[in-house]
Amino acid sequence: MSAILEVKHLAISFGGIKAVQDVSFQINEGEILGLIGPNGCGKSTTVNLITNTCRLDRGEVIYQGKAIPPKVGITERAKMGITRTFQTPKPFGNLNVYDNIFTIALQNRSHAEARRKTEEILEKMELTSLAYTLSAKLPIEKRKWMDMARLLTLNPKVVMMDEVMGGLNPSEMESSLEMVRKLNSEGISILFIEHVMKAVASLCHRVVVMNEGKVLCEGVPGEVLKRQDVIEAYLGGGVKKNAKG
């Protein structure tokens, strides 16, 4: 299996604090790769470095076999197919669901093409019945789905999902996991940044664990979540129970 995105020796410091130190891993084509670790370990900063929200001090991001020059910005990377969601969805709160998606779909498309794309995505993301609901009035689960829907207008090859399970009840979590699986089944590679270990264990093909800005270990969830160093660094004594459940 070949890598669609690879990061090598990523590093950044903020005021002398080494937020990310020599981080390397790869996302394979068609893979769901979990990225886990305690709060403040550098997960979101790593995503910011991949998208160029933050400028690297050192390292490189390789996409489809080619290093991305540091000058290539956030928008250009999104158009290349490297996209992300946020821990807190950021919709246009004064627009309805349809217009939130249509506004993004309109980039580099005619109005007719953007309408077709919007309708296609609404159906795929099971949001058609909510198309004319004000986005600010959506429940948290559907706001997260709309966040994903807007990314689909860019025909992404990689989606980095930052805590998409946060704030969801068990039923919402299960339906959201199915949605992530659905998108992955269509060929989208996913970096799944999450604290809910049940979701990580059931969804991810591999897991990378970060701690104190570094990669602690990586491997398949069933093995990684049982490691003593992972338990001590992040998950606490409940990891064995969660890994089994």
C-alpha cells in the first residue's frame, strides 16, 4: 500500500516551547489512520503544519510522492485535495445548509455545476431534508456532517478529521462512524484525530500515538491501545477495558 501523504521530521516551537518535535508518519491510500494522544501533545499543531496554517521550523510534507514547497498556502493545499475539519465546526451561521455547501461548491464551477454538486453532496451526507435549515440551528452532529459536506465540494483525497466525535451521544457517534466509513469507502484517505478510544479502535486501520510533541509509537489499534507506555502517557487504567469493548 503506497502513501498518499507523508510527513518527515516535522518540528515547530512557540516561544521556546517545542510543540512538535521530529514527527514522521504516513497516511496510506484508502486508509483511516488514527492520531491520538493527550491534550497538548501536538496533534492539532501537526495538522496545522500539514495544511500550512503554521509554518514549519523544520521538516517536509510529501503529497502523492512530491514534497510540497513551504510557499504553497492553505487554499492551494485544499485545492490539491488536502482538507481538514475543526474541533468546533465553523459554518456560515447566517446561511442555511444548502447555501453553506453551495458557496464553497461555486469555486471554479458554474452556477449550474455548483447546484448539481451541492445536491449530490446533500444526498451523500444525508442532509437533503435539512437543506433549508439555518446552519446555526443544526444539532452538533449535523453541523459536523455539514463541515464534512463542504469539504467534499473540493473532491478531497485526504481529510483530516479533528475530534468529529466530540460532544456526540452514543447513537450520534455510531451514525457518524458509519458516515466516516462511507466516505473512506469512496477512496478518501482519513487522518482521524480523536479522544474517544472506542471510536478509534473500531474505525482505524492503524494508530499513531503522540506524547509531548513526539511520536510515541504506531501500529494497529488492538496492539497499540494495550501498550503500557500508551496507557501511562494518555489513556489511564481503563484502556484495556475500552480496547476490548
